[in-house]
Amino acid sequence: MSEELNQVLRARREKLESLRSRGMEPFAYSFDRSHGNGAARELFEEAESENRLPEDGHGPEVRVAGRIVSWRGHGKSAFAHMEDGGERIQLYFKKNVLGEESFDLALEMLDLGDWIGVSGPTFRTRTGEVTVRVDAWTLLSKSLRPLPFGKVEVDAETGERVVHSGFADTEGRYRQRYADLAVNPEVRDVFRTRARIVTELRRFLDDHGFLEVETPALQPLYGGAAARPFVTRHNALDREMYLRIADELYLKRLIVGGFEAVYEIAKDFRNEGIDRFHNPEFTMLEFYRAYWDYHDVMAFIERMLAHVVDAVVGSRELTFQGTGLSFEAPFARVHFMDALGEAMGADPGSLSDDELRERARALRVPDVDRAGRGKLLDKLFGELVEPDLVQPTFVLDHPLELSPLAKPHRERPGVVERFELYVNGAELANAFSELNDPLDQRARFEDQSALRAGGDDEAHRVDDDYIRALEYGLPPTGGLGMGIDRLVMLLTDQASIRDVILFPVLRSEE
RNA sequence: GAGCCGGUAGCUCAGCUGGCAGAGCAGCUGACUUUUAAUCAGCAGGUCCUGGGUUCGAUCCCCAGCCGGCUCACCA
């Protein structure tokens, strides 16, 4: 990339050359830290509270490192803040401590964004901040491009952090997430929380006898959900392959193989629109457990979410975009057909397809003419019921046409043993008593094929190998899929899925 | 895919009715040895998203496009 260097970039290049000409390497190989910035501060505070500080008030010597995030020069001294990971510590450069040469070099050569390592004793300044008096410094990496630092004001009374003129441009923040992370600590916090959520999910599943497995992301035939795939090509095999849209069919093959409980946390890929709740690649947790039905899964996920919410939020009451949500079990339960019937003022099961179509048309649902019964019911539900499912709510027993991989309900005709968990009007999880009758499964696939032939390009494909696996025998099994990104959004109060995915998909910059 | 809003200095943003492009921060020069949005003085920094059009003259008006945000649609 050839880019006209502006004056700021040029100045930094000149400093780089100047450093080299003075025999100082601007890109170091390593630095031997004695403490992280937070630990260095605590070390001082400990010594202070135990009255172990000498007369001059200078505490233990430390070697710390980080990125320079602010600089205040005062002639023959200077204050800076340096940040490592998330902890910030103040540095005090003083001419008569460092010596003229080292002090002048720091003033001339150091910029915001540079990585440095320093050593010296800790002390408390007149204004009360624990600070490292820099006895020696070394450049670890020269920053050649200015980071968009704002000015950080800390309210003396509330301790509240106010950022002025910070890096706020949403497009820039997503395109250059490295810069976003570098200057916005709260963004780093979101992703730390994301990691903790995944860790706690994993811990809970591990503690309950689940085995973590890995199944193919690159598949000869996709399935397990209704979605359009990304198509790619394997050259040596000379064939098309697909990025997975779900893990489901492989995980159930593993139950056939004799594993009793498996889970996978992995990326799925769906070749569809992008918006606040959808990114083309997203992270899904799926688990399957032999001998369970969907009631067992329901009870388990209530406990699993309680565990994660307790660990990450510390309370089962949380606020998402101004709305209070309670993750206290048991969650509300509504039956799909009952809830829809109530909203429609009529039993949808006793209405004909044409009558349903008329109802949908009245609600200005698009494309109703070619929609089958399952799709119509789903559209009506989405229109009339979903928006009201704000608190965590299980929706039970969906129409059979909508659920080609779920077992028919043991008592209610026309519906399956399935639940979706809705929170804040959006689907968070989806689960079934898994269909384990291979003959029924084949018939369901064939129904889907008919839908596909009728123009529904999201209908499920026939997967003969999966049928073969079922023929060997799938024990009764309960399974679940949960969108991790959406869970992270809820628990970190982020309005867009792009705020919980480090590098979301964007259009090309060019 | 539709509607609305936006794109101006490295960052955050002004820019009136069409008349030489502005501020703060960051940068550079100088002053300042406990500051913390440090302060003070000065300087430099622009493909006004792109391409057309209207006009004596366009950051501004018109048309087309690109990128982003929000809402709706789509996404079981």
C-alpha cells in the first residue's frame, strides 16, 4: 500500500531513523518485567499500609512495561500514563534522576502509542497517585501511526471515567478493531467477559459429564438448520464443499457411536443478511445427551444459564438496553399453538391453510401466497407473539412442518417436542427431543425436498449418511443449540452483534 | 431489498442564503522539576467519500454510485 505520508507519520519515521542512528533498537526482542502495572501498584500500597516505606516515601523497585497512553511534559520533568492489558500506571520522568542524555532522549523520541519498559521505585505523588519514578527506560516498540486517543478525565469524587474526543466512529472501530481495543478499555472488557461466558459454559458442561468434541466445519453436505450455505471447492477432490450451517447432524452421529453426552462450541456460517442480530459467521453451542428428552434439556439450560449469569453478572437480574431481565428459574413457558391462538383469537389448528394465509395477509406479511402451513404459522407467531417475549420464555411444541429433526409430540398431534428460548423478543436457544426413528426422518427429509422443489432454498437436504447412522440406532436424545453471540450481547448490554464479535464482517473498504 | 441519517485535518466535530476551509485534541517549535482533559506562546497539517451536472464560482444545490448507522423487510 503506497500512501502519501502525512506530517505525523513522517515525524515518527524520522524519530525511528534517529534512534537507529544513535544505536538504539526501536523494536526490542523481549523485556523482563517484575510486575504487571496493577501488581506494581498493589506492591506499593501494601508496603505503605504496613508502614514499611523508608523516610523518602519511595517503595519497592519495579520493572514494568506497557503502551504510553498519555504524556504531560513539564520542562525538566514529565508525567505519563502507561497501560498494560487493562491496568494503567503513572510514570514520572525527572531530569536529575534519569540524567540529561536519557531524559532528553525520552522527550525527543517517545510518542503516545509507543511500548516501553521502565524500572524504578514506586511512590505516591502530591496528588495521591501511585507512580513509578523512572530510573531507566527502554523502547520496546516504536509506534509509527498515531492511535486515536481521547483525553481521559477521572472525576475526583465519583471516580467516573469521562473520555473526551475519543475514537467513536463505528465504521473505523470495526475496521480497525486493534485501534479500538488499544484506546477503548471498555471494549477490551466486553471481550474479556465474552471469554468468561464461554469458559463458564464449558466448565458447567464438563462438570456435568459432557465431552467436548470437534466436528467438521468443511462439509460435503450441509444440514441441521434452515439456511443458505457458503459454497466452496476442494481442488484435489474436485468437488464442492460447504461451510457448516450447524453441528447438529454430526453431533448426533456421535451419540449413535456411543458417546452419551457431547458438546461443541464452534463457528457456524450462514450466507444471509447482516444486521444487529446476524453476522455471517457466528458462534454456536450445541449439546446432545442420550436418554434425555426436551424437558430434561429445559431444566438443564435453566441451571446452566443461572450458573453463567451468577458467575459473570453476579446477579440474576440484569439490564439490557434499558430493559430489566430476570434469569431467575423457572422461566415462563408458553405453548406455540396456544400462544398463537390467544394472539389470533382463534385456534390456529382448526383453521385451513387459506384461512391462515388470509390472517397473514391482513398483517401485511410478505410472500404469503407461496408459503406452506408451517411457514404461515411461523410468520404469524413471529408477528403476533415473539415481540412480547421479553423475559426469558420457553416456547414449546412447534408445528411439525417447521421442525424436520424433532420427534413428534407424544400426546399432541401435529406438533413436535421442541422448545425455543426467547429473551428480549429474540431467539436465544432451540432444542428438541431428537427424532431417532430413521424411517420418519427419511419421510421428513423428503417433505423438505418437496419444499425445496417448490422454491424454498432453505429447506433441509436429504442426508443419506445421516439416515444410515440413525438406522444403526440413536438412543432417545435431547439436544440444544444456543447462540453464544446473542448471549454475550445480553450479558454485556451490547446493542449490536458487531460489538461482541472482534472482527465482524464488513463490506470492502476499497 | 426499502426509508431516514451520516461521510470535512490522525481523532472529535463546526462550516449560515453557493463566494479564499475552521476549532479542540493529537503533531512540530519554545517556556515550565509533583502533573493528571496539565498550562502558556507560536507553527504546520485538507482528494471536504467518488464521478457527473447546474453555475462566473460547489464542502454547500441536482443526479448516479461507494461506505457506514438506525428503522423496516429478510434470516424457522
